[in-house]
Amino acid sequence: MTEQTIPAGYWKDGNDALIPVAKIKPIDKDRHAVVSDLCEQARKQSAALIGFKLAAMNAVHEFIERSLAAYDVKPGGKKGNVTLVSFDGRFKVERRMQDTITFDERLQAAKALIDECIQGWSKGSNVNIKVLVNDAFQVDQQGKISTGRVLGLRRHDIADEKWQQAMKAISDSMKVASTKPYIRFYERDDHTGEYTPINLDVAAV
């Protein structure tokens, strides 16, 4: 797609219409300058943070390799959770690998078995379980089922053969779709002794 050439003396608005600069209010020009400048700076900061995250993850991995080399052991890839603390205890770095779980078609079998369980049980005593089950299988606005809620059903110790079958179907349907690495930094509070996050999220500061 060829990028539109904007003639001198015109600005393009949000609808791709060409507006003469002379017709644009000063406050609109001012707003445009402030927003554009801040967002360009934000893009640079974002790129810098991404570069820092990659460098930090690599530094942690290389340290683990050096540490395990003393025992003639090689790490099994860059996965695995680890916590590193500075010698004086002031700083702490945590690397976490978070898996995104999805379910295949066998989750439908689990739901059908659970429905059979609820229908077969005496009425009244299992109302709460029914609410939990219906809530667990609700989809969000993106059409996705809450992994945490579905897996939470397995915490219920119910000695029912169909229920146990359903729990097995849930386990069998689970797949790791992706693994996302997280790295977090902490500094110890001298007064409380607790570690507080070194925040890299500008929106949370």
C-alpha cells in the first residue's frame, strides 16, 4: 500500500481527510504536538525496556550456567523459576516462566460428565457445586474459558466415579500453548525487612 503524500500546508486528520493548517485551531495543534512527542518518547522507552528485559534474562541464564558448571551440570534450557539474592541481601531478582494453558475438545466431555453428576445427585445439597461448575465453564468476552476456574474444580474431593472421570478429562485436555518469561526486581526495605518491587511499569508508579 502506497503511503499518502501530504501536500505542504495540510495536515491529515483521523479520517484521512486533508485539512488546511490555517483552519486548524492552535489548541488542536498544541494537543497534537504534546501527544505525538510523548508517544514517540514512550516508544523509545518501550524499546529500551524490551532490550533490558532480554539482556537481564540472558544475564540470569549465563549466571546459572556458571554456577552449575561447578558441579559439571548443564541447565536444561532457559526454563525454570529461580530467585537470586545479592550477597548483602539488599537486592533480589526473580525469573518466572508462566505457561499459558489451553484445553482441547475433551473439555466438552468433562463438562458433560459433570452435568450428569449434578443431575444424578440429590437436589439442594449440591447447589453450590452447580454454581461453581457453571461459573467455571463461562466464557469471557473473547470467548475464552477461565483456566484457573476450570482447574479449581479439581480441588473438590468428590468420591464419584463420573466426577473423577471428568477431572481426568480436564487433565487430559490441558495443553501448554505458550510459555512467557517474567523477570522482576526487588529492593529490601531497611525498616520492615520486606522486599518491595523496583517498578518498571510507568502506569503503576
